[in-house]
Amino acid sequence: MGKYLSIGKVSKLKNVSIKSLRYYDEIGVFVPSYVNRSTNYRYYTEDQLPMLDVISTCIELGIPLKSLENYVTNHVFDTDRLIADCRRLADDKIRGIYASMDALRQAALALSIPVNASDKLATVTRDCRERTVLVSPYAKDENLNQKILRLLMLSQLLGIDASYPSGIIHDYRNGAYQRLVYITVNDRCGCLDPRIQTIPAGRYDILTEKEHLDYHPVPSSDSASLILETDIMDETMKKEGNLYEVQSLL
């Protein structure tokens, strides 16, 4: 029995209750590799454990447990079809989040922007730390929210932890203009994908804006080689009606 894991061991390893493991067995989505018929004890192998991660993800996405049996044929789990359905659900959830954010943003603007308010605040200079981002080319007429959504999905596929802040990069560092959309990488987990890039530490001119910059904006100074438009997460600043922080590397 050395190659098998008891139900209690699996419960501790994956932080799943024994009751849940028994239920997964009953509905056929996580069946023991071996059952001792004299004791009715359930035993599993190590290569079965990733399936519990799949089940947990499905639960987080709102897939009813009983519907998981629809992906099982002759005790074989159709992971490809399940992953495809999970991606569609995740896509719908992210779209819903963005729709809610946009509605909240518009409501906040309507309530808080003073009449005849200036579109800009005074420029300040700030030392910014190095940042790691996941990027994608951003063409002139593409939808920003859709690009960020695709980056969030890409981060899941790459197995990295990436989220907000997000925004736009205007890059002049290689002698030619390049515009990118980005999300912030919190933990790259050793991923070496070239779409993971570093925004250098340094002194940045900081300016707040209500609208995104035009395509191929003119740098604020001849020495500026990198311009970032970052979603402002600070609620106090949002009440002033300033949604984007423009950061120009000096």
C-alpha cells in the first residue's frame, strides 16, 4: 500500500474535507484508484491530486459540482472540454467586472467632477521603484479593456500572478515609437516569457489626466524615453476626477 495515499492523507495535502472527497467519488469526478472492499477505505495515487485543483477552480468559477459529471465518460475526465468551458466562464466574469468598473467610474465622475475643472493637475517629480509587467502590442484603434482582458487570461495560461494596476506604455527607448498595454506582475513564478518586461526605477514626471493620451504622444521633455499611463487606484484622487497618472521617465 506504499504507493497509495489514504483519503485522510489526501484531505490534509489538498485541504479538502473527507466528506467532499467522498462526494466527489459518488458523482464520479474524483474516483479513488483503489478501494479496499473489506474496509471500504478509499486510496488515491499522487498523479490524481492535480484533479482536485481543477475541481477547486471549477467551484470558484461557479460551475455546479453535479454538472462536473457531464465531463466524465467511462470514468475518464474530459479536461480539454472542461478547460474550454472554464475559459468562457472566466471571460464572462472578467467582462462583468469591467462593466461594473466602467459604470462605477461614470457614476463617480458625474458625482464628483467640479464644473469647469481643469483636466490636469500640477506636474510633480517622484522616484518610482522598478516594476514588472506583462505587455502586449496596442494598436491605434484597439479596445483597451479587451486588450487588458486578454492579458489577464494570458497571465492565467502562463501561470503567473498578474493584475492591477494596468495601463498603457509609450516606449521611445529603442529609437522608434512602440505602444503597449500592460498589467502588473505580482509573482512571475520563474516564467521567462518575453512578454514579461521590466519598467525601470528612476525619477518620473507625474501628471494626472482625465483622458488617455493620443497615439504617439510628444514626450514632456527631450530626455523622456518612456511614458506610462497608469490607472489611478487611490479613491481620494479619483474624487478629483483624475483617472490616469501619466509618468514620464526622465
